[in-house]
Amino acid sequence: MTITYKTAQDIEGMRVACRLAAEVLDYLTPHIRPGVTTNEIDRLAAECMARQGSISATLGYQPPGYPPYPKSLCTSLNHVVCHGIPNDKPLKKGDIMNVDVTVIKDGWYGDTSRMFVLGEASIAARRLSAMTFDAMWHGIVQVKPGAHLGDIGAAIQKFAEGHGFSVVREFCGHGIGRKFHEEPQVLHYGRPGTLDELKPGMVFTIEPMINAGRREIKEFGNDGWTIVTKDRSLSAQWEHTVLVTETGYEVLTRSDACPPPPAFAAWTSESLATA
Ligand code: MF3
Ligand code: CO
Ligand code: CO
């Protein structure tokens, strides 16, 4: 297993797949409200992908040691850290939920997730979601040729822990392309200057899972997928797929209704430099 470097033509394919993944989230956004079940959200996503001519990368996905994942996306509610499976329970006011969408288009994978805050969630819940968004972006702006993977993790960890949150260690970002999970692993903690050097053509996700309480996690129930915080504290996650360009980065999983970058960032490092 080695890192794949994408050609200009590969990048065109990745741009399309990544935009479609983001557009699924755009489409779902008005439907994510109290009273709706996560199974309904899953069904809407499946319909949206069918219209796009994309297919879900998660439906039937079965890494070694796992049962096949049964749904078209992941819905991780409140203290669920990741890989929550849609079900028939209606969402409630005050819930926070990550929706993680990965599609395949013409053989290319696009992977992105967002947080949704339903109704009058607590200040703590809204703050966790907003801070995790900023944590992801603090990682993204590190991306440029010559930087190291450790720079990304260190920036995320410093920001998150500096605000009193903890960083989940067991799951990480990942290279992505013609496979769902490629090398390298993109840790969301670490030390600057360590691990692989970033080079143009690398494409990987940055997807920090940040807990309000302790960082420890455990498996929940016996579905083989759902991961929760051990202390039952709230957890949040955001995810973008990012390309290393000749001079910096380009976020590929953007769309018309995608939450815009925070003030210190931009969709591409080029637009940041001229802003
Ligand atoms: N989309 C997740 C990621 O960001 C992986 C989900 S795998 C699933 O890597 F099977 F749980 F859907
Ligand atoms: Co994902
Ligand atoms: Co991912």
C-alpha cells in the first residue's frame, strides 16, 4: 500500500465526485429537523444519489473484521462519535448530529460530513459543533507542499485541547481516490514536522472527531459499527476531502450551500493569499 498521486485528469474526476457528495448534504439539509427519522434521511440520500448517477460508498462496505455497512450514509447523534447507522427513531429538538456522505462517481470517491444542530440545542452542544468546524479548518490551512502530516494533527489538537475538548485517536482521516480508504492516515493529533511530507497530487480527508469530555471511545451495542464516547459526553465531527496543490490546498468537497470557511481560511490557499 502506497500513497497515490493524482494527475490533472484524476483530479477532474475527484472534483466531480467530491462536489456530488457535498450536494447530497445540501439536499438533505432542509429535511434534517425534529420529528424526522434517520432512516428517512438515508432514503432521501439514496434517492438523491440515484438522480446524480452516483452510488453510495458506504452501502455494503465491509472492511476486514466488520459486517457489511447497511445504509447509504452515517448518522452520528449526540454522544455517537462516528459510523452511526440510520434507524426509525425520530430526531428531537436539541440533538446534534453528524451526517457523513461518501459517493462513488465514475470510480472516484468523494467523502464529506457536516454537523447539524436541531432547534434550541444547548450552548455547549452548539459550541462543540462550531469549534470542531474550526478545528477541521485549522488542519486544512496547514496543507501545502513541504508541510508534514504531523502539522495537520498538531494544529487540530492544539486548537481543540486549547478550548478544553479532546481529540479521538482511534479514527483518522485518510487518502482517497479510486478507493475509499487509501494511504496515508491523517491523524488529528501529533507534532509539527513529523510524519510524511505533503506533495502535490495527494488527496486525503481531514475529519476530526472532537469530544466535549474525555477522548476514550467504545463500541456501542452489537451492530459492529456504532462508536460512542465512553463517558457519554457529546462528540462532533466535520469532514472535507482536500487536494494538495503546487502551492497549497484546494477543498474538493464544496457546493453551493456548503458552510463557508471561517475568516482565517478559504476554499483554496490561492484565494486566501489574495484576500
Ligand atoms: N465516511 C466515513 C469516513 O469518513 C467512513 C464510513 S464507513 C461506514 O471515512 F461503513 F461506516 F459507512
Ligand atoms: Co466520511
Ligand atoms: Co473519511
